[in-house]
Amino acid sequence: MIRIERLPAPFGCAAYDVDLTAGVDDDQFRTLSQALYQHRLLVLKDQTCNKDAFLRFGRQWGVPIQHVVDTARMPGYPDLLEVGNMARRRQDPLARNSAAFWHTDQSYEADVATATMLYAQKVPDEGGETRILDMKAAYDDLDETTRERIDGLVAVHFYGSTSGRDGELPTPKLTDAQAANVPPVPHPLVRPHTVTGERALYAIGGTAFDIEGMPGDAADRLIRTLKAHCVQDKYIYAHKYEVGDIAIWDTQMTMHCATPIGAPNGPGTERLLWRISVRGVPGVYGRAAVAA
């Protein structure tokens, strides 16, 4: 039987006695998905599955997304990415730290990601954490005047357009061909979850660069003010991976930021994780979802 335990953090939980190699049935999946939707972050412990089993599990959450940076896709598994400081990424600080800014996966696409999962293969002795931010809690803590002001506003997003702010590392720019596949897209500043209907601030870091109907300088001030509110320590949990962890976060209710890491220098300094991001509603919920 699956055992769910709260993490010693403001939010998040861990799941034990899950075997992705054997597969997860519908009842088990409902247990896991309900834990994720309640706690924003779900960490499956002690996994030993291969890429095929990991991808099979990912597809239970939705449709895997092939990343716009096509050169980052895993050979033979285009639905997976390799994240970390190994292989070709080890020499380029920006490439190995391409997620070291506050962002939401696929917020630069019209059909957004609904979950992201990272499966830890190699972890460094120091560093390598993923910081997760509870955007629902941050939204709930806004004063009523601010909530009334921003409800109904629509932000415009483009890949990495506001990365590199406030001491964060910038993400590498897209090529012209890649950028043509992800033109600027609008998303509500406050967005309902497609399964639970809960409302939260959405993706105000990394990709949001404008607000429809608002002068550019006012839009920039509002985006910066909301981001500054969200990145307070009380809304953040930094997950320190162990080999075998699969960390899954609800991308509709969170932002995240990688901790910068250096090039590897032998055992204890290497970081390698397999990533899947998905869009859509998990199959066990059918089409019974809240319209965004």
C-alpha cells in the first residue's frame, strides 16, 4: 500500500512503496495525483525503473511535451530531457544552469504544462537542489485590493524573456527557428487549475514580459512586484535529491528554480536527472476538468 508522508517543509509530500517498474494502476494513480494536487509537490522515493517505465508513468499524467530546444532532447527518447552538468553541458555554465531562474515550464506555449517530473540518477554531495514555490499560497496571501486588481488581467509570455533578473542566471536564447515555434502567447495572470479549479498566480517569473491593455512600464512594475511577493522564503521549499527520487510538481500551482551548479569534478560532483513535462488532464480523470 502506498504511504504518503508530509515533507518537513511548508508544503510537499513523499510517497513510499511505489514501484514504477511494476506499474501504477488507476487506484494507485488517484492516490498519487490527489497527493500532488493537495501538496503541490510529490516525491516518489527509492525508484529503480528504466526510461521506458518512467515514460509510461509520465504518460499517465498527460501528454509528454517535446522541448522547444530540440538539441536537449534525449537520443531515442525525444519526450525526455537530461538535466544536470554532465555530457555536453559540463563546459557551458549557461547550458548546465539553464533553469536557474524562477519560471514555470511551458508557460511560453499556448497549451501549458500541467506537471513536471525529475528522476534523479546522479546527485552531487553539495548543491543541485530544485527550489519549488507555492503560487497558490502566495496568491491567497495577497490583500483583497490587489487580488481584485489582477483578476482578469492577461500576461504575455515568451521563452526566457525575463530570465536573468534580480541576480538570476539567464537562460540561453533560442535560435530563430526554435523561436518561430513558440511565438508570444497570452495567459491569465490568475489561472484556475484544470482539475481542482483552485486559483493561483501563474508564471509571473521567467516568461511574463507584458500585460495586455497596460502601458509597458506599468506592466513591468506589476510583474516585478508580484514576483517579489512570491519569492519570499515562506513560500519556497528546496528539494535535496537522493538517487532514486522522482520529484513531481504541479506546474499550474508552482514556479521553480534550479540551484546553480558547477562543472563536474569526479564522484560527488555529478548531477544527472531525467525530465518529463506533460500537458493535459490525467487519463483517470477523463474530460471532467475545469476550463482554464
